[in-house]
Amino acid sequence: MARPQPSQNTEREACPCGGLSFEDCCARYLERGDIAPTAEALMRSRYTAFVRQNAPYLLDTWAAHTRPATLDFNDAPQWLGLQVKAHLQRDDTHAEVEFVARFKVGGRAHRLHERSRFERDGDGRWRYIDGDLFD
Ligand SMILES: [Zn+2]
């Protein structure tokens, strides 16, 4: 028997945030350096970055005054999906995004229901500040 070949999957990989294809969705922010035009687009790209464990992107899109010094994924849950519930544009530089993210830890499924706050800095980029949890 020949060794199994890596699968030649010609179908495009779905985007973790719910987009049809990663290439056409969050890759433009995570890999091509585009600026997310809205807080919702940024929030989706950050969810995707959590799924893909892209710490540099997450730190780069975190407000300087709330950003952790480092980020590791040692206890990272298994993310199952994202649902954006609301996008509230407060003014030109402040917005909130309410979402539910589903994840699994130790075989049990959970939901994270959060309203996140974002601000747009002088460089035109939206960044995550913090969030309130619902329960
Ligand atoms: Zn996406």
C-alpha cells in the first residue's frame, strides 16, 4: 500500500467566522493586511484569528490600553461557530458588536455571549477594547 496522499481538496476552505470562503473573507485582514472597514468586520476577523491561533493579529487589533502583553493558546477551546447579533455604531470612532460564539471544552459545548466595544484609532483601524458578557 502506498502511503496515503495528503488530500487534494480543491474546494475552498470555509471561513471560521461563517463566510463562504476564508480567501474571500477574513484572509484579506489576517493575511493581506487590509483594514477592516467596520467594527463588525474586525470582530469577525478576530474570531477567525482566535480559531487560527494568530496571536500577532489579535494583539495588533487590540486597543493599546487594554491589550495583554502576550497571548497563548494553551487552554484554547475548540471554537464551533460565530453568530453576530447586532452592530451598533455609536459615532465615527466607537462601535459595539454583540455576538454569540459557540465552543467546546472537554467535550462539553458552551456559548460565549458578549457585547464587545471597539474604537477606531488615528490610523483608521478599528481595535477591540473590552466586552460585557451576557448570561
Ligand atoms: Zn471570515
